[in-house]
Amino acid sequence: EGEPCAGLRRNSHLLCFRGTTPWAQVRLLDRPGWFLWRDAQGREAPVLLVGLDEREALLWRDGRTQRQPLERLARNWRGAFATFWRPPDGYESALSSAGQSGAAVDALAQGLARWAQEAPPAAGTPFDAALKVRLQAFQRAQGLSDDGIAGPATFMLLNRVTGVAEPRLRRLAAQP
């Protein structure tokens, strides 16, 4: 009930991503998360998205799972979405400035190199023009805006392609 990020402990090594998110990006992130569901009486309540396929979403609400057609979900979608994610060590905010360095920039550079199947860069690599170009290429390839800013959505997708263990949406089996 209430604010989904409120129960997150500060020492959990997780951060809460919360914002107005287009449905296409929620699908792209491929992770469980909370959003507000408007019921038939017009009341809004938080529900947890736990599964997805091409036609249906699996929602957890009122103590049980429930399938909903994506067309109905799209009609009820207001954009508010929250999920937990695992940031790299040293991450305090989005990375975008030339000259930034530190553990989070190292993690970004190493993750991008791994994704591109390149040799990992040395520690201490600054956020420079070359890193920004690699970041933008990754963002384009993942369907994100290629703004050159490594924020939560970019790191969530980088975590996925580099094998960081995080929850994913369940794939739904066809119903008889």
C-alpha cells in the first residue's frame, strides 16, 4: 500500500527508480514494478506488474495474481512506475559530465566494453567523448533515447545485458 519505495532500506544496495515512464519503456526494462491501476469504479491503487507476454500482463493485486489484456492496461496506464534496481558501486546520480571519474564511471566503461565484446578499459577511465559515443551506441541498440546520460534506465539495461542478477518479468504461458 502507498509509496512502493518507502520500505527500501538504505543499506540494501538497491535504489528505487520512480517516475513517469512510457509503457514501451516499462516493457523494455523487463522488470517487476509498481504502477497505479484504475478499477471499474475509478479508484486508483498500486499494483505490481510481475509478468508479461505479447497480449497480457500478469498483475499482483489484492493478494493474488490476475491476468489483464494489454489493451485494458494501456487504457488504464497513467505512466507512474516504480521499480528497484542495483546501481554500480559509487553511483550517486546520472553520469553525463565530461571529466567525471570514479567507480560508477569505471563500471559504465567496463559494462559497455563487455556489451561490445571489447577489452575492458583500465580503472580510472574518465567520462570522455569516446565513452559518451559508446554509451549512445548502447542506448540506441537498447531502444533508449541516445542522450549520453547514464541514468537508472541505462544502467538497468546494462545490468541485464552483462548478467547482473536482478528480477525480470515472468513470461506467461498460454492459457487453455
